[in-house]
Amino acid sequence: MGLPWLGHRPGCRGHRQPRPTHRQHLINLHTLQTGRTSRYHQASDGCQPHPPAEHAVSDDARNRIESLTRNIASVLLGKEDVIKLAIVALLGEGHLLIEDAPGVGKTSLAKAIAHSLNSQFCRLQCTPDLLPSDILGTSVYLPNKGEFEFRKGPIFTNVLLADEINRTTPRTQSALLEAMMEHQVSVEGTTYPLSRPFFVLATQNPFEFEGTYPLPENQLDRFMLRIEVGYPGRSAERQAFKTHRSGEPVEALKPVLVSEHLRELQMQVRDVQVDDAISDYILDIVAATREHEQLSLGISTRGALTMYRAAQSLALVEGRDYVTPDDIKHLAVPVFAHRIICGGVVREGQRHRAQQVILQILDRTRVPT
């Protein structure tokens, strides 16, 4: 069966003809996921969509997300937006890249997510001598059995913290990132599925460049979000003195979400409604990055699809079953900035300049009403 095409609706004044390629990618993504077109595409009068009721997300979903947020926030103090974006990546079945200085809470965030899900956690310290087999696993010969046995590597976990990912070689980076995308590992001709859920939180220090191997663009593109944690406020640091008196508070966290409930939330993300106007808003921003005079690389189709999914996830986290323009604005820098390249800018200045360009494009792009 062919994919549905939502073409021009006769009699709708001002209705724009849909773009024939990238727009259809976004519309068809929702249709493939849910088996039906969005109710935003099914207006009763043929022209104006009926907005969904406020707070249409189920009480169970809302309560589970709130419990997860509170649990993590009890450890990572004063970082509500960081926690929200981490949950967006988790529920959107993506992965998270954090660029920040050591000691700001990256490990605590990863551990808090793992403990909250009652899941396995593994920390992988990336170094130049780390081999792909150190991550994926290897076959070991057993003399008493006369056969080889596969010993799983640390990637076979639920929450993986890949610390300082830019300090390991491109070959090892590639092995990790391919496993992230495929959700499986192939070793010596045998394929092994990874655990579910599987969430990678990778870190890199943006202030140190000596002895590092920068992630190439095609691998950066595989992270749903890139964020910064930043230093906490004074009151949050004062509170941290108290919470750390008797040890690491993250170790005392109790699970608030089982794997089955997490999977249900991930499926609900796919059912969040995205209006045609929101799809066009995403595509207008994407097109602007490809035409921007200061950029040598714009947003790919994968990047556009990632924004679509991330926006669905953020809407669910916010308690809605539909995406708004503010969701796109909130996510524009975390989703898009690491996917573009600014021409004529030295490596050290890429991150800051890319963020400026994305914000500039947002200011220039018409917001749907």
C-alpha cells in the first residue's frame, strides 16, 4: 500500500500547497507510526482544524512523567530544564550528548535516570586505547567446552554513560554510535540485540581539545539533543551540601517507573498530534539553515525527523497530546545547533556561533498562528 498524500484542499483560502519531499516525510512519519492521519489534517469544515482539548494526556502518563521528574530533581538540584530535556530524549527513544566541564552533574543525571527506572547502569570511561571490543564484547575460547563463548561488553545495559567520548578513537566512536542507532551489535557474524530500554548519555569537555578526536558530523547527527548542564545556582549548591552529608543521594533513589511503563510512554509519544502548520514551521527552519550564507552545512532530513519526534516527546512531557510552535522554539538549539557547520569559524568557536545562527533563524522565521 502506498503512503498517503495530503494534497491541496479545494475551497480552503490561503491553504499552501505542501512541499513534495520533506513535508511528506514528516506527515508520513506520523501516519506510519499510528496507522492514521493526524486529526489536525481532518478538519470538519475542510479548512480549519479543531484544536485538541487542553491536557488530553492520560492521568497515568502525566503522573509517571511527574514522578520521574521529581525523582531526578531530588539529585540534580536547580536544573529543571536539563532534566526535562533528558526525559525528552529518553521518551523520544533518542540519545543525549552533554558538552560541559567536569563536576557539574553529568554522571549524577545518568545514574538518577537508571535508578529511577530500576535499570542497569554502566559508565564507560573513553580513552585513546579503548577498543571496539571493550565496548561491544568479544568471543572467548573455553578449552573445557572446546567452543567460543560471547562475553557481552558494557553496551549491554539500559543506561550507558559514555564519559569523554571525544577522547577515544574514531573507530571506537563509530562502533558505539552504530550500536546506538541499530539497537543491536554484530560480532563475528552473529547479531545480538541490545537491552530495552537503551539510553546513551555521552559527554565531552568543550574546553579541552588536545588529545581529542572530535565527533564527525554524521555521528553528531545521531544524538537527538546536545545540551549544557552549567553550574547550579548558589541556593542549589548550598542545598547540595546538606544532601551529600551522608553520601551520594543518587544511591538512595527508589525506582518510580518500570520498563513496561516507560515503553508505554515512548509509544504515546508517537501518537502526539502535529499540525500541518507545525510541520511547515520545522521545514521553514530547516530550509533556512540550508540557504544561510554563514553555514557550510545545513540540517539533514534526519535532523528534521528528529525535531519532529523530539517535539512530540516534549509535548507529552508538558502534558499535551499536540505540538505547539513554542515546543519547536524550545528545542531548536538543542536539536539543531550540533547539526550545522559555520563556515570560516575555528573549531573552538563552532558551538557558540551555531547557537547564534539558530536563534537568528528563529527570529526570521514566521511563526504559525
